[in-house]
Amino acid sequence: MLHMTVGRVGSLLTRRGVMALTSGNVRMASHGHGVSEQADLSLPMYWDRLDTPLPDKAYKDDLTAADKSLKQKEKGPWTQLTNEEKIALYRIAFKDTYPEMKVPSHEWKTVVGGILIFIGITGLIVIWQSHFVYPPTPHTFAPEWQAKQTQRMLDMRVNPIEGFATNWDYEKKQWK
Amino acid sequence: MSLQKPIMRGLLAKRLRFHLPIAFALSLIAAAAFKYGVTEPRKQAYADFYKQYDAMKEFNGMKEAGIFESVRPSGE
């Protein structure tokens, strides 16, 4: 890795990160989107991302004759393009529109379910641990010891201004 | 299909002009609330405690309870 410049590492990580995060590459059919195959990560890629708007290449690689003539017309003044032609040019360059990208999926249910499953497994491990691993509770947790401890704290006047000993009435010898 | 040209400049300045006075006001309110909700009552609590504080009485109370090692209760 030492021979790589920082820039190259950055762009490599960007592409890898994009591959991992591309919403169009979701592999679970139950999430409600199409399944796509792995692309060659060494070539310029196309992506649909809300936060990175302009991909490295256009969406359509193989243009029909009509598409090619439209791209020629695009080289002239754009005011001469009809609205349908503008939309066709968009669809050549991009796969989804922003509203189509923002369509919600069912992925959150998988995520929440997975979180809860692992929390549950952790809970089972914790219960097993508290039964089989922990040593016996120290004797200082017994109620008699706790009572003697509290009495000693009151005798010492622990935090007598705003804290512990302010709750005890020293004249009447009871809690306030 | 002719949209109005969107605002291209001064976006940060506009945001700051809106948010900075609010941020300053909220910070001052937080500081004042802490001063008059926490520190002033605490100073008053300390003042009231020491106004009627009899150190020897407290010391004797602690001594009789038996918590000191250097001086034992009067009974022993």
C-alpha cells in the first residue's frame, strides 16, 4: 500500500464505499427492489445516490440510432428540444429520477429485526453469565450490613449541607 | 417550463443571520438558568448551614457515635 498516493487510496475507497452503499445493489428480493450483479470495480461506474449526484459515466452505454441523433441535437441550442426529448436525454444519462430514488423500501424492518434478535441473544448470554460465571455476592450487600453502613454514614454526617445526612432528623432520630 | 432562478449566493450569511442571535439568546438563557437555579440556591444553602452551625456539638455527636479512631466515646 506504500506505493499508492493518498489520492488513489481515496478514490479507491470512494468506489468501494459506493459499491457497499449503493441502494440499487440490494440483494434481498423481499426488500422490494431488483437484484443486480457485481460490476467491474476497476472501470468508471454508474450509481444512483441522493448525496453524490453526478456518476462517473452515463447510464445507457448502447445507444439506438434515435438516441444517437438525439445526442447530436443536444449539441445545438437546448431551446429547440421538446420536453419529451429532454426527458429522453435524462433517461439516457440517468437511470432513476430523484423521486424514484427516494421510494422507501422494506429494509428497515430487516434492520430493526436484526437489532432486536442480537439484543435478545446478548440478553441470553448475560443471563447465563450471571448464573454460571459470577462469584457469590459480597457479604457487604446483605441487608443487616447495609443498615449498619447507613447508620455509620449518618454518624459521620456524610454531605450534611445538601446531600445524604440532610435527609435524617438528628433530633427525632428518624428520616425527614 | 421556466422556473425562477434559485438563490445562488449569501446562503451561509442568511443562515447565520437567523441562527446566531437565537444561539446567543439560548446560551445566555442556559447560563442564567444554571446560575439562578443551581449556584445561587447552593450558595444560600451553604450560608444557611453555617449560620447555625455548632462545630463542637457536631463533633461530640460524631464522637459518641464512635466513628473516630483518635478519640473514643466517653463510655470507653
